[in-house]
Amino acid sequence: MYRSYLAEQALRAGDLKTAVAQYQVVVSQQPNNIGALNNLAWAGGQLGDPKAMSYAERALKLAPDSPPVLDTAGVLLVTAGDTARGWSI
């Protein structure tokens, strides 16, 4: 999907706002796309988006044993101050 490509390129370039916008389109069209949800959660978290954790939680439900998903969720939780839960993920 072209939007995924655009999102990935924006993420690699450090253009987090564009990455988030593109990943939002991808997730709206493919709600179970684990990679897009995870990257949307991470990029959104970097921008302080309050919805970032909800994307991470959706990715966790779909892929509870995925190291990248666990990492993203843990970092978001620790950053939000929920260290106990963040370290236990």
C-alpha cells in the first residue's frame, strides 16, 4: 500500500507529523495492521498524542508476544508515569 510506504519514509526522515497522518489513513483502511498500529503509537507518543496508548493497546491485543509492540507499549507507559505496568509488559 502506497500510504504505508509514505508513512515509513516520513518516519525514517523524522517527519513524525506526516508519519502519523499517513499511518492514521492506513489504520482506518486496515484496522488490524499491527505494524501500522505500532508505528502510529510510537510516532504519536513522540508527539505527545493522547491517543498513542490506545493504538499500542490495539496492537498488543493483536500481537501480545511481538517484541516491537511490547517495546512501544512499555515505553509509552513508562513515559506516561505508569512505570510498574510499563516494566511488566
